Amino acid sequence: MAPPAVPLPPRGVRDPDGAPAEGGRIPAPSRSGAFAAAFADEEEPEGYTPTQRDLPVINRGDTLQVPVAAEPGPAPAADDPEGLGPLYVVGDVHGYLDELLAALGEQGLIDTEGDWAAGNTRLWFLGDFTDRGPDGIGVIDLVMRLSAQAAAAGGYCKALMGNHELLLIGAKRFGDTPVNSGAGTATFQAAWLLNGGQKTDMDRLQDHHLQWMSRLDAMEEEDGHLLLHSDTTAYLDFGSSIEEVNDTVREALTRNDADECWDLFRKFTKRFAFRDDSGAGAVRELLGTYGGARVVHGHSPIPYLLGEVGSEDGEDSAGPTVEGPHVYAEGLAIAMDGGVTMAGKLLVRRLPLGG
């Protein structure tokens, strides 16, 4: 039997984490709240860090419920019975476990018990499993379990490092230890709380969760798709190959230095590098360095990329409309964060799109 529907969090869900826009300014409709008050000229100061929320709150509504599908969709057809199956990607989950179960079930990737049902299918999560939503640790536990089940069935379920994984790791390891933010002192604990940290997640966080998160890759290339969490060119700071980038990130976490981990987190929070006139060039720079024909990322909610945002005072109660991934930057980039934290959609899609 499928788990019962659960009510979503009340109005006023925290807004997406603050981060400087690489590709240009924050879109005009989102000029509100703390960011507008602090940086009225639309230019963030050098060294600006994600301790300051800079995107508006979009209310989910009081009564919306999302039931888990009682019957899963048909299991994906194997592309090659002797080899690798079809490729799927999942956008930012942010603790919304029931919505994740429903989305995976609709694609036929899990059964009604929440177990792997997709044989040799390949499934990639693009990061940001926790914060804002009600059950981030439950999401991590599910992904870890599906990884084992998929491997036993001849497929795989893998995950990338998101900025919220780095944030949770830092909050657990370093707490209120001051770090050099580049714009004064900051702490991981304060940034975690400001950006949707949930006490229930911290209470349930165990060593095996931390070890799993610390070993996640930062990027991977699959079938011509360069998979990333963040829409940023900051990955270039970590190395000139996928292997070098992944090794650099893991080694930084191993050294357990608060300032080094903060710098890593800060770079992963950057966004919007692919959005404006120079966006296609930024994507080509990444593809030219790491390979692939398209970038697929999470991190920046599609409503923000489109400029379709609500108001902080709740006047725009309809919220954003997200039907599927957003293809942009001259067709070179695919955004997968459907904005589940703002009444959008948790996206699970097969690649290539339309395939």
C-alpha cells in the first residue's frame, strides 16, 4: 500500500539560498526582500557570500497535498538488455520525500513499496537532498537504498554533490566556528539555518550519511550530457578534467578545514552563469573542458531562470507553473530544478529529452 498523502509545509517556506548571479543581475521581478535592501544598485560586493538570502519567498499555499501514486508507471524499457539501460535524472528534492516517491513511481523506476523496479536503468540525482522540506534524511536513506538495489539489478542509482550537502556537512562538522567569508565572519550553522536547515534532519544525521555525502562526485558525463548541480563555471577552479574536479572536492572535505570547506560551499552556491547573453559561451567553456554536448543542472529553480516569481507579501498566490525541464542557452543547457519548494514540480526525466 502506498504511503498516505501528507500536508505540505505552511506559507512562508524559506526562499532559495542566497548566491551571486554569475551571468548577470537578479531578474527584475525578484527585486525584493533582503537583497534589494542591501544592494539597491543590483551589484553585489566582491566576496559576497551566501549568508544573505537574496531571492524572494514564494508561498506554497496552506492546503496543497501531494499523494504518492498508488500504481507506478510501466518500468522503462531497456535500451540494451546486455548493457546499460535508459538514463534518467532527478532535480533538487530538498526533503520532499513523498513527492520524490510519487515522481519516481510515475516514471516506473520504483514499485509501490518504494523499491527499485527499473532493471538496468541508470538514475542520477543532481544534488540538494535536504533543507527546506520535511524529511531530508529520509530522502538520503531512500537514495542510498535505491543505489544498492539498482546495482543488484544491473543498473545504477548515483548522486552528485549539491551546495546543500556541503552546507549540512559544514554545519555538522564546524557548527558555530567562525570562517573567513570574504565579507566578514560567518558560520556554517548560521548559513544552514538561514537557508532552510531542519532540526529534525540534524537530529537524525548519522556518520554513514556524512560519509556518503562526503564521497559524492561533483560532476559526471553520461551519453553526451555533462551532469552538474550548479549552473556555474566555478567548477573550472577545481580542475581541467572530470576526475580532477571530483578528486579536488573530495580531498578538500577530507582535510576538514573550515575555511576551505566554506570556500567550496561558496563556489557551489553561485548561479545563473548560463542564463544571459553570455550564457551559451559559459556552457561551451565547460563542455570544451570536460566533454559532453549539453549541460544538465539543478540548483537554480526554473521559475527564477524564467523570471516567473511570486511576491513576498503573498499577493501572487498562483505561484509558478513548471511543466518540465527548461532548455536554454541556445539549447546547450537543461535546468532540472522545478522548484518543489515553491509549489513547482519535482522533476524526474529521461534523457535525451523527447527520447
